[in-house]
Amino acid sequence: MSTKRDENYISLRIGNALVEILIDSGSSRSLIGEATARALNLQIRPLDRFSNPAMYTANGSKLRIIGTTVFDFGLKGFQMHQIVHVATELKPQILFGGDFLSENDAIINYKFGILSFKDDLIQIPMFSPNDNSVTLSKTTCIPALSEVTLAVSSPPKFNNKSVLLENFPRLDPLRVVAKALTARKNNKTVCRLLNYINHVVTLKKGLKLAKVED
């Protein structure tokens, strides 16, 4: 299992629960913690003694694998199906490893923090659980000398909460205009942005526009 975990999380809905999933290309198999599997009411199929894979954490501790389970989830209109091994103790809740990435032709763009599928038709912003950033939901062109309202994604912990935003210095020549933001369900809300220079600015999907003030 890889130790590179800083900003490699995505948020998915499994059943009625919103869960944070670590994308770890250094792990050959996908995993779920036993407690998470039971909380999601997933059926755990025990392993026989001849098919128990040896897996280890980043610090060398051996994981105790007790079975497999399967769940379905949606990604922007596409239904997906994933088989995972169940570990008695696992942090994060769920880990998608190399098997998931290979089976779904997924590509990790570390520069922009994007996980993409189907030749970039599906793009999912990745985040850190400790990152309070608000990110752009889709690539957008901002006209010169204009103020626009943009769809943005916010961390799951801010769902149904009103928060204050702080500009990123590197966002120049743009400025977040309305500092107050109400995070709606499913990590979605809007943000007002000002382009104060005399030419069009193109912003890429997943760009961090602002951060929530502590």
C-alpha cells in the first residue's frame, strides 16, 4: 500500500451514505474496513484458507483480511460495480487500489488533483480530508471585467452549513466576491467570482478557488 495519501480522496454515495474513499495506486487490491462494511449493510463473504491474500499497511503491519464484499455506486450518471476485500481494521473507510483503476481505465492527474474515467468524460476532484478548499465544478471561461456565479464543490463536512471564504493569493487576477457561502447537500454550492482585468480567463475544473476560514 502506498504512503502517498495527501490529497487522493474522493467522496461517493453508497446507498444512503456519503463516504470518503482513498485512491491508492500503490495498493494492488481495493479494501473496505469491516466496521464500514457493516455500517453500510454490505454482505461479507468469508474467504477460504487458500485464498487469503497477504496485505500490509504502509508501516509494514499485516492486514487481517476476513472476506470480500461488493457494492454499486453512481458516477455522474454511470453505474459502477466494485468488489473489495474486507479488513478488520482499516483507515480510511474504503480504499480503491490498482485493481479499481485498471478495471475502470481510471487516470490520476496529480497536478490538478483529478480522477478521470472514460477518456475524461467523467472527472472527479480529489481532496484531502483536512483540506478546506472550495473547487470549481467544471472548466469555465470568465469574460473580461465581469462578475460571475460558478458551481463549486465543497468538502463533505460543510454540507448544510454556512461558512466564510478566504481568497487564495495565487488566484490573481480573480477575486471571490461574496465571502459567505452556504454548502448544500452532496458537496455542491455556488461561489461569485470577479475577473477585474481586460481579458478572458479560463479556469480548469477542480481548481481551488478559495478556502473555508477556520
